[in-house]
Amino acid sequence: MISNFTFMNGEYGIYVDSADHVQVRDNNVINCAIGGGYWVAGIAVYSSRNVVISDNLVLGQKPYNAATSGIFLTENSDNCLVDSNNVSYFDSGIYLFSYSDSNIISNNIVSYNHHNNLAGGYAFNNTYFGNTEYGASLYGICFQGYDQYIGNNRFYHNNLARALSGWQILPGNGNIWDNGYPSGGNYWSDYQTRYSNATEIDGSDIWNTSYVIDANNTDRYPLMKPWTGHDVAITSVAPSKTVITEGDSMV
């Protein structure tokens, strides 16, 4: 457990490497990722599993340094939970890279980064829900790399404010942009500008016209209002028991 510390002015704030069942909670990581350079981060997780990163304040520098990340999962970092953090002023707010699969990114506030969310290099089966993202200077969500190496990532109940360049999404292998009906998809800040004739589906707070990101990525059930409910993301890190629930139901 790494909890209730303040880390300042380091190349990394917190660095977790080759670990299992670690909790990083309620820390302040301020002005870290100094000097820039690839894979420098406020909180970095390498080759680790079942890491919980929650309720941390992670602030970089203004202006942000190139190629830095607020929270960075890489090198087969799987089954991790990144929940209820506040991340600002990095090149990439939350970055998943290099075979980091089956992670949950939930209920975070990610703002004023160059890219708020970035994924690349075999990023599969990750779930993003309940996040609020705004103020990105280039892309709100960016998938980079070869399309065939990114896929089956699910986004729903996120509040997404269009950035300068909007969204950079490669076709991938079937990324998913909603949680079906009636649960719904995401709130897109530019929806009504793009679809001025859309109407509500049967009092559901869901628009009747899909939000098209590109030819291969569509939110079928975009939300009419910003998501205000707190989606559930509960985990126990005891080796004998791991319970994760998501969305509107407790399982």
C-alpha cells in the first residue's frame, strides 16, 4: 500500500515494477515527470498485475513536457484498476501501452493534457467508464499505432468534451462505444451541433441518432446529458479474492 504521501519534482512520482496486488491510493503527485522523455510519468506501472490506482491527484507542469504521462500502464500490465483520480498537465493524461490488457479506467477527471486518453501497441480488452474529460489541446481520445494491434476496448458513461482535433481513432479490431440499451453510451459535447434533428428515445435520456466517430467507430446510444452517476468500480486486492463490478449492476 502506497497511501497519503506527497511526491514532488521527480522524474517519476510513483514507479511500480514487476509487482502484483499493489494499492496506490490518496496520494498527491505534483510536478513530476520532470525533463520529459518517453515513459516518464507521474505514476508508472510496468509489467505488473492487479494494481489499484485510486483517488490520487496527479499534476504535471504547465506547459506540459512532451512524451510524459500522468498515469502510464505498460509492458503487460493487466487487470489493473485506475479509478477516481484527477490527472492534468501531461502529454498524455492516462496512457495504456504495450500489451496492457483487461484494465478498467473509471470515474477519473482527466483534463488539460495534450491527449487526455492515449492507447497504443496491442491495447486490447480495456474498459473506460464514468470518466470526465475536457480541455485537451489536441485529441481527447487517441489510439495510435497499427490498427490491427488495438481493439475490443469499451467506452461508456464518459463525459467527453471535443478537443482541438476531436478524436483520433484507428479502426482497430472492434472498439465498442456504448453499453447497449438502455444503459447507453457516452455524452459528447458536440452532439447537438452535429445532430440538430435528433430526438429522445422513449424518455430514456438517450438520443435516437448514433454518434459517428469515423467509419468504423460509432456510439449507438449517445447520452443526452452529462453522466452524473458514479459507476461502480470495486476491487479487493487480497490474493485470494478479486471482485470487480462495473456499470449499473452489482454482480
